Amino acid sequence: MGTGRTLRKESHVRPCKTPAGKAHKSAAQRRRLVKFGMKEEDVQLMGAEEVRVLVQRPTLVKKLVAKKA
């Protein structure tokens, strides 16, 4: 039996995201969209995936807000 690196390594497994952590992150992303200028009512009607996409593209959000105004 060996005594090499494979037996000394610790497992580095990323922990699973808890539902509470996921909810906190989603709420923070929704607040960020409101700070970008979107109406809170519109943000509440969006799905989680749409919110994630818009948070990644703040310039797109600002263009959408300017178009509606």
C-alpha cells in the first residue's frame, strides 16, 4: 500500500447551497435591480432566472429603464 499524495489529500468539496442562502442571494439580486432603476413591482413579477440574467448585465437594465421612461 502506498503512502503518496493521494492518501494525504483532504477532500475539498464545495458545500451545498442551503435554501436560506439561496433566498438571501435572490433577495439581494432583486434589491440590486431596484437600485438600477427598475420598478419594484416589475422586479417582483420576474422569475429567478430572469433576475439573474439582468443582474449580470447592468447596462441592459439601464437601457430598459430609459426606454420605459
